[in-house]
Amino acid sequence: MLTEVVVLSREQAAEHHPNSFLLVRPLRGARSPQSVAGPQSHWPPSEAAGGDSSSMDTRARDLPREPGLIAHILRVAWSLSPFLLTCAAYFWFWIPEAPPSLTGALVKCLPVLSLVLFLRVQAPRGRYTTLLQAALLCSAGGDACLIWPDGFLYGMAAFAGAHLLYVTAFGWRPPRLATLLPVGLACSLQYGLLLPHLPSDLALPVAAYGLVLATMLWRGLARGGSAGPGGLLFTLSDAVLAWDAFAWPLPHARLLVMSTYYAAQALIALSAVGGPRPKAS
């Protein structure tokens, strides 16, 4: 409908319409809304639909959403398939029960290495992703060292380096000092219970590693997202490993250690993957 807007003075407006200073008048020859929609229709369109604007908002919310999020989830899940397959291969061959070998070390490292490629494909490039990839590579080195009993200290050093990289990636803001207290108490209790069972030459290295691990857990919880659960599972995995190795054997300890460890690495890697990226216009 073609209309024209007529601006009236205050006196003219009082004569034509007491509540407005603007009048909308159809141009000569143009059809009014009633003539187009019929005598029973109303104006504006929200009233013609038989309701107010809130009903229109409700109907808009009920419309099917754009499937961008679902497609993004499917892409991420597909990119994780090498990680899942290599984890399945590790547990299928059950490497912890096999004699130490280069093949066993490779099979053990493959899930973590596949997460490096996953970040390359799915995560946006930047400092955070690069630090996570470096931490995963250090973790793979630690996995290989721990295949051999003589490589325990080397493996612990490699994982300490991985945790320091994770701490650098997570950052120091927000500080979340309230989270630091329970983390520090729990890790101190774990070390205090483990200390009587440690060899004297490992007491200091294990204490240093525990401090780095606790810092990683604190900063992961402070960052939020999947980094928090990832840090918790990593800490649980290391606690079970230390207790099984130095205190007393636990049933199915290796299965619990490796399943929580791989899940922890995957969750931390997923913290670098954001939502669906907007399409380029």
C-alpha cells in the first residue's frame, strides 16, 4: 500500500487525532489494508493473525532452528574417530600386560598423537591450541617412557612439562582462589598418605610433580568448560597410578588409569574447540 505521511501542527493534530502529530493517509488510488485483506482483517498484521506480538514471538521460537550446531557436533565427532579407534586398539591389545617394546610404546602413544591432529583440524589456530598440542606431544613422550620401568623419572618429567604447558594455556585469570584451597588440601592429603610408601630418592621428585599437577587442576577448574573435568580426570588417573605403584595394588588399576587418562586428554583438547563457525558471506 502506498501511503504518505502528513505532519500536522499541534492545533491541526488536536482537530484530526488527539493522540498523535502524524497521520498516515493512503495516496490517491492506493488500496487500504482493509480492501486488501477483507473487511474482517485488522491492522497491524499481529492483530490480523488473531493475537498480540507475544504470540508471534512464541511461534517464532517454535520454528525449527538452523542445523549448524548439529552439523558442528557431527564434524567434531567424526574428527575424534581416530582417537576412539586408537583407544580401542590399545585396550584390545592390552598393552600394559605386554612386555615393553617399541610397538607397545607406539600403540600407547597413538591416541594422544591423534588428538594433536584433531586440534590441527578442528581447533582455531592460536596460542591456546599450540600450547595444547605441545602438551600432548610431551604427554606422548611420557607415555613412551613409562613403558619401561627404568624410564619412570623421565616419564614423570615429560608429564610435568605437559602440565606446565597446560597451565600456561589455561592462564591465570580469573584467579579463582576459592578453588585453590580444596585442590591444595586434596593433593596435600594424597601426597601425605603416599609419602611413607615412596622410596627416599623419589620423595622430592614426586612432591614437585604433585605441585605442578595440582596447579594444572586449579587452573583447569578456573578456566571452566571441558578443561575442568579434564584436569580432574588427569589427577584421578595419576593418583590411582601412584597408589597402585607405591602403596598397594588395586584391582583393575591399569584399566582405570588409562581410561581416565585418555578421557582427560580428550576433554582438555575439546576445550580448544568452539561452537560452529559462521559461514563466510
